[in-house]
Amino acid sequence: MTDPSRRDGRLGVGIIGAGRVGPVIGAALAGAGHAITGITSGSDDDRASAVLPDVPILDPLEVVRRSELVVIAVPHDQLPDLIAGIAEVGGWQLGQLVLHTDPAYGVGVLRPAAQSGAIPLAVHPAITFTGSTIDLRQLQVSYAAVTAPAGVLPIAQALAVEMGCEPIVIDEADRPAYADVIQTVTEFSRSIIAQATGSLGEIGVENPGGYLSALVQSTVERALRDASSPEPLL
């Protein structure tokens, strides 16, 4: 097993979860010089293979066995049982990096892996993934919420940077609140845009999404600038 504190060498990276997130994270890390050892089958294997061509499809235990870093990108409700199930069969390895991408969990959910000697890391890139290589450009201008034990926090931060993100440390106790913010922003934005485009369509505006595109983007960018640099109180 490679010493995980060595950031000058390549890691063998395995991906558990072949939805929209896992393959893109794998491609980002491959672009940083790491070797992708395998990926599990998922909801759209063709899409995953387009992002990670020539990467073998393996079962989760084989992914874990082959990898120095295991990236887990599965639905929220599946994560605890997956971690515990691999621990029950002795899958996790001493010194192995185990990183999940769920916004709501910190490293506590990885305790069964940590008890086997693995190093728990939680890194959530704050973008809406499409599951395509377009996401790699989005990662380059995004932030990532990083949670890890103090002694290995620099490893989690370095991996976030290698994904293309600027790491922001979120305390373990604050992960649920962080996840609530992410969910609120995502769902509210989708709901408002769906309502607005639907109303424009009803009055005969063709391509309502295209019509609102510049307005929505400029409004959101202005709101974010104002939030980042509020005017001083007089």
C-alpha cells in the first residue's frame, strides 16, 4: 500500500458508483495523474464508459481490493449499508483512503472502514453533475466541502484540489446544515425555473429556457456577487 501522505506519486483509484458523479470524479483524478483501477456497474454504464473509457467494470469488493483510494459516489440512503457491508467481509485495507461525495455525511458514516485501518475522507464538490465531461470544466471553477480527521485533513484538501475544486473545511457537526443549504438552493432553483419557463410557454414564447438563460445567469451572478461583497452599512 502506498503511503497516502505522498502526494508526488500516483494512487490507484477505484470508483464505487457509476451514476453522474463517480465517473466524473474519476476522470478528474485521472487528469491529475492517478490511475483508475476499476468502476462498479451503475445506472448508465455507457455514459460512464464515455467518461472513463477502457476502465474495467468490477464488483465493489474487487474495486476495494485493487485500490489505494476508493471514491464512493452512491445515493445517500445506500452509503451506510455499503460501508458496513464491505467491512463485514473484511474488504477495507489498512492505510487505504476511503472518500465519499455525499453532502450530508461527514466521516462518521465511514467508521466501519476506519475501524479496519482505512483513512476516512468526505469531499463534496458543490456542482450539479450532468455525468458528462462538461462537468470537468465546472469543477475547475467550483468549491468542495471537505471533512476529515485533523491529521489527514491535508490529504482531503489535496484531493479536492486535484479534482479541480477549492476546498472549504466543513466541521463534522455542520454537515447536515450544509446539506440542507445545498438541497434548498438546488431544488428552489429548479422549481422557480420550471415555473417560469412553463408560464412563458403558456403565452406562446418559443424556447422559454433559452429566452430566460441570460436573465437567470446574470441575476444569479449579481446575487452571488452581492452576497460575497455586501455593501457596507452607513
